[in-house]
Amino acid sequence: METENMLSVENLSIDFVSDKKSIRAVENVSFHMKKGEVLGIVGESGSGKSVTVTSILKLLPQNARYSEGKVLFKEQDLLTMNERDIRSIRGKEISMIFQDPMTSLNPVFTVENQLVEAIRLHQKMSKKEAKKEAVRLLNLVGIKDAEKRVKLYPHEFSGGMRQRVMIAMAISSAPSLLIADEPTTALDVTVQKQIIDLLKDLQAKIDTGVIFITHDLEVVADIADNIMIMYAGEVVESGSTQTIFEKPLHPYTRLLINAIPKENKSSGRLPTIEGNVPSLADIPRGVCRFADRIPWIDATAHEENPQLREVEAGHFVRCTCYKHFHLKEEVKGG
């Protein structure tokens, strides 16, 4: 059985420098993944999810600073690598699927041209062999009539089909780790499920690890082995998928689960979470960052400078406020 971690992110902190002012976007984030594992990272926009994962491949803008931490991939610290060395990892060992395939695919080249280029970049293949491989990959991701459709341009595909092309491109190098950054956000619900099912199927076939980033907790319920909840640049809860859904503790996690539409709920408004994620410049420091969105909980329920603690094996939660939390509509103690 595989026991060693393929990826270890340790105490990662990232700042953005603007006008000589430094703003921390991600603070002391840690997580570990074994080969073939699927990790779901969940949180609203502005929670630090995308910054965390794009930092793994050093794809952050020039004003980003890695203030603390390590990103160990197969025991190599990616953050200490120069650009030449990281390119040998990026796209080959670790691939990424972005949210909007239309901005990732070049509109003036056919799908075949772009797939062939990606394949030959990481594999020693002739152009003829790469063309055959491009067709095989499109078939693998469920695109029918791949021999004909590979000749088309991106705009001739639907949104769901373009995302399948991006997935084909991402797995063309048989990566050890696939990062999917909200790959279903721009798609309708039916296509979302198709893409999730496709990723599940591919993950099983090629035994690649997957980091799946989303703002929708329900999306990762069926695909993730473990889930990490982020809020305002911090991890507020993490654990196995079963634990997160059956025994959620942090108020943010409970409110996210409460906001999932229930099939048996026939009337009433869909529950929402009050307020908004604070902007980077306004993130409160040294306190529970979620406190102002649950004002019905007494201020004494929150601890000063709350830490992420293991409350049971493999289950971590931040701040003691979870011990006193109840949904606003519940009767306290009921």
C-alpha cells in the first residue's frame, strides 16, 4: 500500500505586493496527498483556493511573494526551483485544467494542432504518431467522431466539449497530479455532472492524483477522498469526505452544507450565508475570520488567534466557535 505523500504543502503563506504595501492572500496552508488521491478544495470566491493551487506550479503574477512554506512534490521543493526546472514539472508531471477553456484554447488553431503540440512537447513522438494520439485522447474523454472533430476549431465545440478537449490536453502527458480549477463553473448542471463523471473515470484509469477546486461543496461529494474548506486565506476545516458531510464542525462548513438544495424541501427560500468574504485588504487578523458572518453567536465563543487543531484522527478544525454554533433558524439547545 502506498504510504508516502506524493505532494506535501507545508505552512504555505503568500503575499501580494502593491504600491509598496504587502497583503497576505494565503496564510499557513498545509495539506498532503498520496498517489491517486482526490482532494477537494472548497470555498467562496476570494477564499484563497486558486492562489493556493496555482502557487504549486509557480503560476502566480510577478507581484506575488512566497513568504513562508514548502511545496514538496515527490520530495522536491518546487518553490526553490528555477523557471527552467519547474517547466520540466509543469504540464508533464503536474497538469492544470482552467475554469474557462475558451480563454485557454487558441481560436486560430484547430484542436488537432493544439493537442499535437501538447503531446509532442512532453513525449517523443512523430507528428503522425501524435495525431493518432490526439484522436485516442478525444475518444478517451468522450468526444464522438473524434477523427472528424479533431480537425475543428474551438469555437465549433460546445462549452462542455471544449472542457473535454482541455482535459484531453491535460492528461496527454499522463501526469501524476491533475489540478482542476473550477472546471465546471461555466457549464450547466447536466454537463457539470458529465465532466465530474469523466474525471472520476479518468482518475481511476490512469491513477492520477486530482486537486479539484470549487465553490460548491456538493460538486466534490462524489469525487473527492478528502475535503479542505478554505475561508479568507485560511484552512478552517479538513477531513475525509465522509467526515465532512457526516460530522461537519466549523460554522462555515455547516452553512455551506445547509445551503445545498434539498430534494425533499418543497417550500421556503434556499438558505444562504450572510455577508461576504472580506477583501484581502480587510481580512481581520488574530481573530476568527468568520465571526462577523455569524453575529448571532456570542463573541466569547471565538478564541484569540485561532489555530487549526486535530479534533479526531484526520479531522482538523479552526477556532472553538464550532462548539457553540447553531444555525440561525434553530432553537438554541434544540
